[in-house]
Amino acid sequence: MAQTNSSPTAGQEPLRLDAAVIGAGVAGLYQLHQLRQQGFAVRAFDTASNVGGTWYWNRYPGAKFDSESYIYQYLFDEKLYKDWSWSERFPGQPEIERWMNYIADRLDLRKDIQFSTTIASAHYQEATGRWTLTTSTGQVIDTQFVISCCGMLSAPLERVFPGQETFKGRIFHTSRWPKEEIDFTGKRVGVVGTGATGIQVIQTIASKVGHLKVFVRTPQYITPMANPHYGEAEQAAYKQRFEELRQNLPNTFSGFEYDFENGPWAELSPERRLEILEANWKFGSLKLWLATCPELFTDPEVSEEISEFVRKKMRERLKDPALCDLLIPTDYGYGTHRVPLESGYLEVYHRPNVEAVSVKKNPIAEVVPQGIKLADCTIHEVDVLILATGFDAGSGALSRIDVRGRGGRSLAEEWRRDIRTALGLMVHGYPNLFTTAAPLAPSAALCNMTTCLQQQTEWITSCLVNMRSKGAKLMEASKEVQDDWVLHHDEIANATLVTKTDSWYMGSNVDGKPRRLLSYIGGVGQYKQKCDALTSQGYPGFSMQ
Ligand code: NAP
């Protein structure tokens, strides 16, 4: 088993492993732990200098959970779960990063993690049936299995505008935020992006900056976050639910603690519907989106009814008709892309130091030394520019590695043409490469991430153990099993309204990216059943030899 976390240099003998795990975030840490428990020689690699994945990189002001803290935890070990206590329902990034460090320390994972190491290429060797990984510093790793735990939202869209390098002030992408405190006092700050990230940044820094300009292209439906403090009583109460959560979360629609429970929407009276909507709104979480009714995702009338409910709530808070026009969506349905939770976001626009600039009809043309220049040549001068411009989601992280499968085929090239996977767990043509949070699984977007990443990594571990017990060295998804999965995925996806709305869910935020719903929308529970059936039936459609 690999024992050190030092980084060997080029020229040395390749490091020989059973399994290389790429990433030391929620999936990578647990994958490493499981494989080590099973006696595999395994090492994890991460570009970051410490554990955390998403929670290492996204340290921008206001970054926080929007899954309830107590369901974001791992549920495989009761003591590990109960020995950690959260200070609130939706804590911020520093606390989450501390929790990830607690996990790494408690499970003694660091000795098998190589930090500050970027995997640059992963090439399958047909002669040996093994993979050769090369790091950006030239270290070579020879491994039987590669397990991608590099995350669905980890390839940031940083170079968005021409001229960014000419900007005189500091420019930050939210997911590459520096560790040191940034002092915004008296500064003119521009924020591009009003997704879940932009909203958290904007509501957090508005009161700290001199002047804030928010460049708004597509407005967002919002849902207010209810974020009570947790003292000992609240912590004891949620810890008592450990077994219930462990049983229920993997079997719901979205991996959260709530599920659809109101019956067919059409059979409810208008009064009852309103009662449900008001209750879910007040609940202050993603419940309104993920557990009001499944028809929200498929029925245009239900979508419009619930969207209008949210618009009305937003109008009541915004008051100013011009702001309502700019900030309330009208041309897509609530929940047809990711719903952000917020705390006082809309009220920020009433502040005298905050200005919303519409860039829908008059788009941002380039960044100039003084700030942002729009298509009509207006220049908005700023001292600091914050890009909350999102990610090349799902496929981006793996595509940025030069992954070559059988016959030298390139994963990045294949996914540039068409994004296909077998249950988001393997890709035909890439034997022994396993993926988590990859396209066409719920973990690509529509899930409480830890629920889905536990399920996927456990499936992968069981697969490797199965192979070992059978003396098999190679596993690969057949073209047929992948084609069947893509067909099934598309049938469910195309019956929903989600595929009609542009967003990172559909890959439409990246020029030239093939359009397909990245996340499986058949439900977390249904997906798990399909994965479990593969295991119990001996992996039909997958070759094992
Ligand atoms: P995002 O949802 O993709 O939002 C990117 C924003 O940048 C959009 O408002 C987009 O506008 C804007 N943008 C991009 N290019 C632009 C351009 N050229 N001109 C003007 N505007 C431009 O990315 P995100 O906010 O980082 O969120 C990504 C996901 O991360 C979320 O959906 C969520 O799943 C996750 N997240 C989770 C949390 C949490 O609470 N746990 C927090 C933050 C993020 P358009 O919409 O017009 O393209």
C-alpha cells in the first residue's frame, strides 16, 4: 500500500497501485477509505494542498451549504457521524472545510493522499490492461484501476471575456478564491453571475463594499433559506435520526430527507395547493423545489402555477417595478434549473451602494483596464471584478485530463461530440475507469451530493471486490449497455421541462458543448435500484475478465 504523501519526481520508477483515486473531496475521501479497508493498494491525488474538493476551492465570501448539514454528512459510520456537531442548519464554507479535515484525520487518510498533484493524463495500456497516469510534474503512476472523484462542478469557467488580462484591478473567479481575506472597504466591485454562487457572494459583500455593480443576464427564481443556529438540543435531535436518515436518504427522489408526499397535484384543491406551497416556502430549504410535486418538472400548467407563486413572493419583496422586470424570471419555469437559496439577496438591490446592470440585450463585450465594457461601448469602472460565471459541469473535470482508452480514443474528443456514459459509472472504451459525479447519474446535479457519492463509491468498491473474488482483471461497459442507458436517460429527461431551459444542467453555458441533461432525473432511489440490480445480477452488459 502507498504510504507517503511526498511527490516523487520524474525519472523515478512508476508508482505501482491497484487503484488511483483522482480527487480528495467528498467522493475521493470515502473511496480511498473503502478501498484501503478492502486491502487495495490505493492512493488519492489532488491539485489542492488539502482535502475538501468543492469545499477547499469555493472559499468565496458567503459560500455555504444548501443541503441541510446533517444530511450532507457520511452515513456509513454512526460514531463518525455523531462525533461531529454542526453549528447551524446551513453552515458556511469554513465550517464545512473543518468537517472534511475532521474526516481525513479520523480515518487517517492523509498518508495515502498526494496533495498539490495534478493528474495531467491517464492512458490505458492495452498490452498490460493497466493505466499509466502522468502528473503535471512528470511523476508516472501505473495502476489497475482509475477512479475519478474529481467532482461535477470543479472545472471553472475562468476565461470568459476577452481582455481579462488587461484589467488593472484584481479579478477573481469564485471557485479559485484566495485563502487570505480580501478587503473590499471603499472599493468599486463588479460581480458577473447571478447563479447560486453569485447570489451568495452578492448578499454577503453588498454591505462591505464601496459600490457594487451586479451584471445580470438571466434572472433567478429564489427561495429563502431558514438557517437556525444549532445548540446541543438541536444537535442531539438530528443525531437521533441517524438510522432513519441512513435508511431513507438513498431512496428518495433527490437524496434529501424529504420526498414527494402530496399525491397528484391535479387532485388537490386550490386551497390545499396554496397551503403546501406556503408551508414549503416557509420551510426555507430546497423542499419547495424537490418535494412539492413531481408534476413541477413535467406539466407546464403546474410549472406555471408554482413559478407564479414564487414570482409573487419576489414581487412583494422587490416592490420597485424596474427591479421586478430585471430580477424576476418570466421565460422559464421555477426549478427547471438549479434553485438557489438566499438570505436577503433581493433586498440588496434596495441599497444605495448597489446597482443592477442588465446585460441581456446589451451584453458584456470585453474586460478593459478600467472595468467592463458593454456591447454599446458603455464602460463600467470597477476596482475588483468577481466572476461567478460557473463551471464546465459534469464532463469538464475529466475532459481537462488527457484520458485515452482502448485504441488511443480520447474521452475529451468523444464527449465533445456526444456525452455518453453507462449509468455515469463507466464509459464504453475505457476499461477499469470508474467515474463518480459524471454525466447521466443523479450525482451530476440532481442530488444531495453526499447521498449519491456514497452510493456510487460503494457500488465501485463492491465491483472491485467482486472482480478480485472472481480473479477478473478487467471490467468494461459494453456499447449496448451504454446505448440502453443513454436512451433510458434521454426518455426520462426529454419528458421534463428541464431540457427546455438553458443552464449548466443542459451544458448550454459552454460554447459547443453537446446538449443533453447532465443529470439522471429518474430519481436517486430508482437509480440506486438499477445499480443494485447490476451487482446482484452479475453486471449484465459489462464484460469482466
Ligand atoms: P451558474 O449557475 O452556471 O451561474 C453562472 C452565472 O454566470 C449565470 O448567472 C450566468 O448567466 C452568468 N454568466 C456566465 N457567463 C456570462 C456572460 N458572458 N455574461 C453575463 N453573465 C454570464 O454557476 P454557479 O452560480 O457557480 O453555480 C453552479 C452550481 O454550483 C449551482 O447551480 C449549484 O449546483 C452549485 N452551488 C451550490 C452552492 C451551495 O449552496 N451548496 C453554492 C453555489 C453553487 P446566464 O444564466 O445568463 O448564463
